[in-house]
Amino acid sequence: MDVRALETLRTVRSQGGVGAAAAVLHLTPSAVSQQLAALSREVGVPLTERVGRGLRLTAAGDALADAAVDVAVAVERARAACAAFLERPEGTVRVSAFQSGARLLLPPLLTRVAPLGGITVECSDEDVALDDFPALTDRVDVVVAHRPDGAQWPAAGLRVVPLLREPLDVAVPRDHPLAGRDRVSPGDLDDEDWIAVREGFPVANVLGAVATASGTTPRIVHRINDFSIAEALVAAGHGISLLPRFTGGGHPGVRLLPLAGVRAGRTVDALLRPDTAERLVVRRVLEALVAVAAEAAGRPR
């Protein structure tokens, strides 16, 4: 059975269709369809079926895609066993992170990996909706993602490595009536204008929890995903916002206040495909990432 065809089947499932899978695999949609057809003939059962204008895996296709994960893990584990006999692992590891996570973790990660030699880390920023982070692992080796407290990633076909938990504080202008407080409660925020992230992004869920606790609907006047822009708007008096404690609050015109009565925070994880996690060079970078995240979480604020 062709390992590459199994990889194609996995990617069609994780990306939700032939076109998206073709883009990730750097193939034409026709080539992807041909691989799926050949694989289907080899196993003797249909692996895909038409749904409207799209395509989805059959039950047999899903079962084979699950098995393909085990095959890919075994292949990478075998490669890692051989690589362990080298003096040092060599290769390129692609790491992506959402913007504020990239600012916090990527500079010290590159600094920590540099002395290892032979390892090249290629960084990119990828700030997507909560449900879209897992699919990034098809084209990025290590995806630094964030989720609100209480949310979980889908377990199937995904290796999740916890990095840190970051509290979310209420950001107010320095001259705001609440700025002199040590902390605030949801009830203190009933009549405020809010600067929020777009719906579907992790921090949006936390503002929903604040609304539930206060019993009122937040008055959202701006939706800004870039925390540095949100912070600048807060400093200028155009509303209040929820900002991450480790990466927010750098603006001299902003005060961060802990939120009482609501567990307001986000968990930052590294997401990998199980086979990618077996690569020795990826394991070295992941170890470094875990170390810099521990330092960031423990640093006095």
C-alpha cells in the first residue's frame, strides 16, 4: 500500500475536501483524485462519496485514514530511531503561532535553538478561528494555538502539548474610574463600551462568560483581533477590552485589572500531527518551546 496515498487520504479528511488537500500537498486536485481512486481499487471498497458538489470519506475511508495515522507514526518512529545514532539531528522545523503568542514565544525559541546547530526553525504567524487551528498541522510542524478555559481540541489525529495558561485581564485607560482598583468584577463593567475580538476566536468565549456572570449583554463597539491595536484604542479612551496578561499592558496609557468572579484565561498549546511529533528534530524544537513557555509563565509581571 502506497504510504503517500495514505497521507493523501488523511489530508483530504483533515482539510475537508480534495481542493484544500491538494493545496497543502502541493498537488493538483486531479492528482489527489487519482491517488484516492487507486487506493480505493487496491483495498476493494469505496473510500469516498459525493456530497453535493463536494466529497467526503466513507466509513471505510475513515477507518483507513485512522490506520494511516498509525502507519505515518511508525515510519517517523523508524526514522527517529536511525537519527538517534547521529551526533546531532538536522533538519527544518516549521513553527507557527497566533500573533500575541508569537511575540511572547518565538524570539526566545529561536535564541534557545540556535546553539543546537543543524536545526533550522522557520516561523510564521497564523491567527485563525478556534476550530481552524488543528488543520494547520497538515502544513506546519508545530502549531502554537490558544483556546479559552474549558475548551478542548479534538483528540483524533492530534498531539497536544500544553505550554502555559495566560490570564486575561480587563484593560482600561489610566484615567478610567476603575483604574485605581486592584481588581474588578463583571458587575462593574455593565455600562462599558467593549473592544472585542471577532466571533469564533478564542477570547470571544471569555467575554461571553463575563456577560453570563453579569447578566447583561456587552456593548461591543469595535472588533479588533490585533491586541496591540486594541490596547492603543483603550489608551485613547475608545472602550475597554480583555487583554492577555503576559503580552498585554505594555502601553503606558493602559492599566490591566484582574477579573474576579470569572475564570478568565486562555490555554496555549502546541499542536502536532502524531507522526510529526516522532521526528527527532521536531522533538528537540518542542523541548525548547516547552522550556521557553515555562520561563514566560514564571516571569514576574
